[in-house]
Amino acid sequence: MKEGAWIEANSGNWHWIDDHADWIRRPANARMVGMPEEAVLRIAAMPRRQRSGEERNAILIAAMSEGLIRFRGHGATVTFETTLAIGAAMQAAAKFMETCLGPLTHVCFNQIPAGPSVGITYQSLKPLLETGDITPLLQGMPASSQPTHSTGANTKETTP
């Protein structure tokens, strides 16, 4: 798997994309995911003169701040990036993972901009999502890194 999508945190719906920044800058796409008109116009007007870098990152963070979760597939490993708390992002992406991932897919959730990060196989994450209690996965993380943005990246890897 090498692909990308935007996942709507409020509904769990997802949209396959060509490029995260280019796709969300198109006003019709931003409206389709339910962004308020002010955000649609603000993101569409954001500059992107280079393929990667600060301008692109600013577009991605702006989109995530409007309730989108960025998904990237890299073979057997996939990454979700979000400005939401990790637990909220996992619950929001549950339908996507159920539909699109295999049991041995390694899932990484990154809270942007500075952490924490959580890595786990989907087969280990799925039962936690089904019970609605992912606290066992988040235990051991500093309290400052759980629901709010921290100043440093914290990573917890969990294996089956």
C-alpha cells in the first residue's frame, strides 16, 4: 500500500487523494469534507511554491486543525497524522482501518506538531477500539503528552 487519504474525524468518512496539500487546497474538496467557508478560502489562498517544506506543512496543519486526519500508506506500515488527541484520532479512523487494513499492518498515530506517537499492529489495536478503551495503550505516556500538544515527541511502541 502506497497511497494517501484525508479522514473526516467527525464522520469517519475518507477521501483518497492525489497529494494531501494540493487536494485540500481545491475549494470543492475542502467543502466536500465539511470545512467552513472561511477555512476553505484561507487554505485555498495559502502559498505552495515548493513540493515540500514549510508552506506545504502549514497547509497540512491547517487542514488537520479543521478536523481532518492525514493517512499515508507505506506498504505494511501506515501513518495517521492528526492535531487531535491520539485516542480521539484512533476512534475516528476505526471505520477506515476496519475497511482498509490487514491484521498485521503496523499502524502509527502521530499527534502533530510535536507528539506523542503510538505504534501498534492493527490486530492488537482492534480489540481496544472495539471495547472503546484505549487507555492500556496510552499508559506510560507522560500526562502532558496525552490530550494536548507537548514540546517533545514521545513514542510508545506496542507489539502483539
